[in-house]
Amino acid sequence: QVQLVESGGGLVQPGGSLRLSCAASGRIVTIYSMGWYRQAPGNQRELVARIMSGGTTNYADSVKGRFTISRDDAKNTVFLQMNSLKPEDTAVYYCHTHAATYSGRTNYWGQGTQVTVSS
């Protein structure tokens, strides 16, 4: 079993910045990817950014050039630096990992952290 603990959400004005963190713990054998998804009211959950074990990153078109995903492998932690935030970035942000434990390989989700962009 893998636990994901998120932090860093909150209220910020348009144009501001926030940094999300997500730490994975448990009986982890291999982390294949870590990333962030978001879900706004009435919308489906969507990929924001993902970083693969080899370092490859993927971003949603709507956040390219504004958000940066990074990781600390020693601490099994992923970060999302969000700059130039817009009201449409308002959502619950969920940390995700695709990882293997001694029980097998599957997807894990964090509990979510609210990001609100408003003046």
C-alpha cells in the first residue's frame, strides 16, 4: 500500500504563485510516475502534469509555460510550481502515482488539496 500526502494548496490572487508538494510513503518497490490531476466542479478530472521515472514530463496545454513539475527521488516527493495562476486554474488538485509494492503494481491517489485563484 502507498500513501500520498499533499500540501501547499490555498487561496491566491490571479497572477500569483503556489507550490504543491506530495510525498509518497509505504512499502514502495518502484515508482513509475508521479503527477498531478485536477478537478473543478462539474468537470472531469484532468491531467495537469506528470513526471516519469526516467525524467520525462508531460503537461496539459493549458498550463505549459506556467507550471513546472519536479521531484526529489530520495524522498519520493513530487512538486508542482504554479506561476501566473488564473481563475480557471481553480480546482481540487490530486496527487497521483503509478507504483509497485510487493503486492503488485497499481495507481494511487492523494486526498486532494484545494487551489482557489480569485481576487
